[in-house]
Amino acid sequence: GSYFQNGRKVASLILFLIYDLAVSAWRVAVVVMRPKLELKPGVFLYRHKVRSEFQIALLSNLVGLTPGTLIFDISDDERTLYVHAFDCSDPDARRREISEGFERRILELSE
């Protein structure tokens, strides 16, 4: 039971990573190909819910792998990620993407 459940959760995380990489790369390509760049790069804070140092590292690395985003710092209490996004026009949408995407799947792995 639990071996196969964990296998499915890991597969879900890997498949989501592949999906997110493709969607993010497409977004970046579309923006770059436009004659007039309408970017609003910026920084937003993301207060995560993961618990262990491994989970924090995993979340940071997965978000950082996504084209157009970069984790450039973490707060002293290790609860908040500082995220630079090439398009930060809607930081709440970016936070939701992280929360409902990578973070949810990482938390499911520890259940």
C-alpha cells in the first residue's frame, strides 16, 4: 500500500515539474517573442508551509528551476522565500501557483 502511494505521489510531483517547466518555458518564449515587452519584473515573498529542511530545499529548487523565477534568499526563520519573477504583475497568482503546485505535492509526499 504505502510504497505504491508514495510512488504515485513522487510520479505526480515529477509529472507536475515537467508540465510546469513546459508551461513556464512557453510563457517566457511568448513574452520574449513579442515586439514590445510588457514585463513587470519584481520580487514577492512566499510564506511556505513545508516543515523539514529537505522540503524547503526541494521547494526552493523546484520553484527556481521554473523558467522566469529565481529564489534568491530565505528569511532567517526559514519560513519565507524571496522570489524574483520576470513577470510579477500578479504576485498573488504566483503564490497560488506555488502553493497549489509544488508545495501541495511536496506536502502530500510526507503524509
